[in-house]
Amino acid sequence: MGHSSAVWDCKAAIEKTKDLNGVGQVVLRNPQGASAQVSLHGGQVTSWRNEHGEELLFTSSKAIFKPPKAMRGGIPICFPQFGNCGSLELHGFARNKLWAIDDNPPVLRPNDSQGKSFVDLLLKPSEEDLKFWPHSFEFRLRVSLAMNGDLTLISRVRNVNGKMFSFSFAYHTYFLVSDISEVRIEGLETCDYLDNLCHRERFTEQGDALTFESEVDRLYLSSRKVIAVLDHEKKQTYVIRKEGLPDVVVWNPWEKKSKSMVDFGDEEYKQMLCVDAAAIEKPITLKPGEEWTGRLQLSVVPSSFCSENLDLEKGGF
């Protein structure tokens, strides 16, 4: 506290530690007291706290933290697929792999590092990965925490292969909410969506906001760049800004599904909501040497500010 942004040392705001299983993790901090924690297992953000130290991401009390399982909570990275198809594991292998700290990160836009504490991670396929998904790639991930507490994830996937390949992708973000029945999502109105609870049948969102009273598992297509998740009880709003990620997954398992998941508490569906910035309906295709970038920026604002002043049409970074 008390640091001005001019003298704030971003390097001092980065701490490298290990979790209980000896897996490396990086903690980012800003001078106001906000923090973010990133595990090298999966390149997964496992915590994001505001300046008061309050956690903003949900993690199940029954989450299994031990590799090779992906942890139930935070922001797992789903790559090179979302869902379950073919020989790959559910949601792909990136969230189950050990990532390296990238010592030679790419030059990004100036504002992607200015005044922010950040870490760059790198994932390359192992020999084992190439047996199941025979494509050489470099996946670079930057996680940054801004002076105002915003959390940004920038993924860059490069094809270093001799042939073209395609993939789907999602930031599978678990938001912590006060009570799911008090939450609504704005910014998805009039979008078409595929409903996984109705054999992926296509519908159009009719309401002016999405509210929750039963299980939801939907893929919203070609959505706006800004989505807002309003939590009435906390009087706060999560603002999701995305680039290169046209789709949005909305998921809450509700009561019955919760009881069937070993790494999820029976009643925990009330305190969580997954809203994922994603590219699923139309997979991303990269020719040799091509690179794709997908950006996610998460902010928290008072709900009064959001509903009056937030322009859901504009978005961008």
C-alpha cells in the first residue's frame, strides 16, 4: 500500500513458490493488495483476489489438487478441444500438463505489460501428446494483474508443424457467486445457443438477461465482446471482455449433477457459475507458421455502475 504506480516494482510483485504437492506456482500482486495465483500444473489460475483479499474465483472444497487431474475451480484452459470427442481426454490435455515459465516471451502490445505484474508460461507437446494429437505447437500464456485489479489472460498458439491443424479452446472460468438464484448474465440476449441438455439443439436467447433456476449447459454462438455477470446479493458485477473468442459457454450443474461429481460438493452449485470465453463452434485452423491469439480480461465493478454505465456493445481492450 502507499506505492505510487510510478515507483511500483512489477518484478517485486511476482513470487515463485510451490504448492503442497511440490508443483510450482506464481503469485502476482498489485500495490492495492489484489492478487492472482497461477499453477504451473495446467497453466491454471487458481485464485484471484480483490484489494480487500476477497476471493473472486470458485474452487470446490472437494477439488483434487494432485496432477494429473485438473483442479475443479479457478480458470482451467481447455485445449486443443472443449468437451469430449475422439481419443483426447475431456477438454483436452493442456489443463493436465506441467507448463514451463517462458524465459523468452513474445513482444505483445505495450499495454499488455505496462503497470502490470505478469508471468509468461509455455507449453509444448511431449512425445506422448504427439501420439494422441500429432501436431507440433507452441502455446504461450501470459497472465497479468493490473493496477486496478483486472485479471488478463492472453493465449497465443503457434503452428510449428509441417501441416495445418485445427483446435477448439475455452477459458473455463469458475466465478464465485453469493447465490446462483440471485445472479443474472447480460450481453447474451438474441444470441443463438446450442443446448447440451437438449441434444445440442439450437435455440435463440429470448430474455433480456439469463437467470438460473435449474441446470444450465449451453454454448452461445458469435456473442458480443463484453458479457456481464451481475450478483445482486453482493451488488457487484463481473465484466468479461474477450477477443478472438466468439463463443460463450454457460454452465451450472445444479443439484442432481453435483451429487454425481466426486470432486464437487453437493450444495456447491449455489456458489458457482462457469462463464467461459471460448472458440468452439468453428474450430480455429492454423496453417504452418500461423499464430492465433485469444484474450480474456476480467474486471469487477459495483453493480450500480455496471447497469447504468457499462456499454455491452463496445468492449475491446
